[in-house]
Amino acid sequence: MSSSMRLRARPGQFVALCPLLRAGGTSRHIGRNEKGCSVHNNKGLDAKFLALPSLQNNFESLENLPRLNECDAPLTVNLESDKPAKKSEGDCDRESIGNPARSSSHDHPTKKQKKEDSAPADISQSASENPIQVRLKEYPRHSEGKSYARSFVGAWFDKYEWAEYSKERDAMFCFACRHFAPPTYGNANEAFIKSGFRRWKKAHGKDGAIEKHISSQCHKTSCIAWADYQRNKADKTSIAQCISEAYQKKVRENRHYIKTLGEIILLTVTQDISQRGHREGDDELNPGNVRKILRFTAKRDPIIADRVESGPKNEKYTCSAIQNEMIDTLACMVKEEIAEKVRSCHYFSVQADEAKDVSKAEQLALVIRFYDEIANCIQECFISFTQMDLLDAASITDIILKSLDKLGLDYKSSLVGLGLMGHQ
């Protein structure tokens, strides 16, 4: 390697190169180039020193050094000349080596690539439109290689209902695949979806692109989806509407089942009969009154029959915990109706008495007496049983006041009478 070796560096890299030059000779600043970048020259650099492998590696690593200024143009410097050397033709290709900012279009799509990826403006832009089939007397012709010029054929519109033609791009597109293709459609279909097919020489024949596209799984799936979309559009239905109708039907069936089960439990409560049996299995002859009445109802109600016979076990709501919860809910509804009647008449009185149940626990029974304007008579309604730990006056008073608070009754201004059996 001679001292006439030309070092090509990007602007700003001579800051890192100068120490290497000083190691073999004297370096001096000779000015700035048109971009304002510093240019250095070394006349005393020894040829033997330049031939050292370590220095050659340092020269090769210059391409990977970071740029130290905003100058864009690469600079080639001749070490024996006071003037910057002209850029060679091969320098343009070597500039991008090791420099991501100057990489090719593989990293950053060009304007042409972006234009090809986007659909042209003269074809359909949404699935709600119809395929744009431009019929011209004569279509533009172009040749491929040494073959004679060919063009798009207007008769293809009659043969392929999915075909679209873009006059702007002189290319053929597939309407079904553009709007209904699956996420992965393969390279064979990309021309009909993104850039447009315009290799008319390869359109038909042994390896015809159109036949390959029609036989692809992507095109078949897209056409099925397109047909479903057209059918739903004609029937004025959509996937969302179908889902909504199915959901509403399921809600109606669930409410019908719960209402029927609640009425059965209400029947057992008002008739003072037990809800459950000793054994409640599906194979038992007497699984309890609730289950027995539910099976009887299922014989005349297909919705109840479907739920009882083939419904999930967690959707039958016949276990003891659910039955007790439904009884509590019904009790709250009855209490709220009584409280509403009491509030409408403004004044009421309370009767209370305690008694022992079969478990020897003291239970305080509470009854409200009021005038019913609708029935035009005095009504006495049972409110609750409350287990008592203490039977003194303070405990009984506390239980009564808490019960009235739960019903939302204003006992301070509306309670006009209190009856306690055996208590002062």
C-alpha cells in the first residue's frame, strides 16, 4: 500500500482519523469542503506504516464510526494532495456499509413501495361498495421483454365477477381478497391484493396467475366471506345483529326459567310445605316438592324441559342455597310492599312478643298494624322473627327500632301505638 492511498471517510470522521495520521507523520488542517467539514492532509505518512495490518483494520473500522456533525455528503481525501479528491462511482454503494442512516430501501420503504402497498383511488375503497369494473374500448398496452405488447381484456369482467381494473395503475385487482382476505394470504395473491396484477403475458396458460389465484385457499375463503356479507346485507342483518338476537333470546329463556322456579318456591312457601326432600338426586322418586313440581311443569313447557333435562347443572338453580336465597329475596319484596302501604297511611302501630322455638331459642315476632286505604280496613302484617340473646327491655327496644329502620319507616313521627304481651 502506498502513501498515495486514498482514505474515504464520512464528514466528521477525520476527527478520529487524525491521531492515526500523526502516528506516522505530520498532519495539518487544509481547510473545509463545500459542506463545511474539516479536511486534513498528511504528506509525511510512511508507506510501510500504512501497510501495517492493525492500521488497515482501523481504516476499515472508520465506516462504523458515528457521525460527529450534520453534514450529509461523504468525503474522499487524497493524502498527497491539498485538494479533496472527487468521489468515485463505487463510493456511492460503499457509503451505506455500516451506516444504518444510509441503508437501502430494504429498511425504509421508498415512495414507490408505499404507493404500491396502498390501494389506488379509482377502485373500491370498502366492502360495502361493488367491484369497480372499468370498461374501455381499448386498454393500455405494454410489452414484457421481447414479447409483443399485451393489455387487460374487458371480457374478464364477465368471466370473473370479483375482478377490478385500475386505470391509474393499469392493473387488475381481486375485490373479494382485498376486503375479505385472511391475515395470511401468501405471496401468490399479493399482486391481486396490494400492488395489482399487470403481467398480462402470465395471466393465462399452463402457469397462469389468474388460475392460480382462483384455486388458492385465500381466494376461496374470501369469496365465501364476500357471499355471506352480501346475503346479510340483502336481509338487512349483520353479525352484530345475529349475536344480539341470540343474546336476547337467551335472556328471555333465562328469565322465563327463573320466574317459573320462583313461582314454584312461592307456592311451597304460601302453602306451608317443605321445599326439599331427604334425598334430592335425579334418580330419586321423591326429590322434594320444588324439584317434583319443576319436573311436572317441564312436561308442558319446552323451555323448562330443555333446561331441566339437558341444561348445565350450575344453571338449574335447584340446590338448597339457591332456594333459600330466593326465599329471602321474595321475603324482601313482600316486606317492601308492606312498608310502602304503611308509608302511604302515615301512621301505624307495632305489636311484639317472644316465644321459644323447637331449638329452645327465644324468637321475637314483630307485627305492624295500619290502615289500608285500598282495602279500606285495618291490616296486621307479620314482619319478622328475630332471635333474642337477652330479654330485657333495652334489647327488645333495640330489635324493634332496627327492624323499623330496615323498612324505612319513620317511627319517631308515625309510630302511634306499641303492644307488648307481658311487658311494660
